[in-house]
Amino acid sequence: MNIKKQIWKPAQDFMMSCEKATHLLTKAQYQQLSFFKRLHLRIHLLTCEACTQFAKQLKYLSFIFDKLKKSADKVKLDENYKADIQENIQRIIQNEKKD
């Protein structure tokens, strides 16, 4: 085996796939990653523009959903509107059971 293959093979084995990176980025929103996983992910993000963009979008979406959640706590639904929603849900469930 030549020297190039000896160096390249371990580097390829170390590189994280984009699928794994996006999984870890999503997981990191809800729990802390181990030091090694964070390091491995950072190395991937340094070399992958697509995953870096995904990380930015994920962060932005989380920010938007947090704002929506806070404002949704202030919204009070009319009882008639709630009843209509429940009826529609029941109708959908019944139609799915027929299919």
C-alpha cells in the first residue's frame, strides 16, 4: 500500500457523513453531546457548507418556534372554535377508519 492510501484511509474513516451530522445537529438541540461527538461534528462543519447551512437553518427555526410558543400561550380560543376543531378531528379519524 502506498503512503497516500495509508494516510487517506484513516481520514476517510474519521469523516462523518452528512446524514450523521444532521442527526447530531438535531439531537444537540435537546441534549448535550459528548466532547468527542461535538469535536467530530465541528470538524465536519468546517469542511461541509451544506451541513453548516443546515445548522444555521435549524437554529433559526428553533428561534421562531420558541417565539411562537411564547405568543401562543397568550392566545385564547373561543369555545365554539375549539368545538369545531374537535369535530373536524373526529370526522377525519372516522374517515380514516373507513378507508
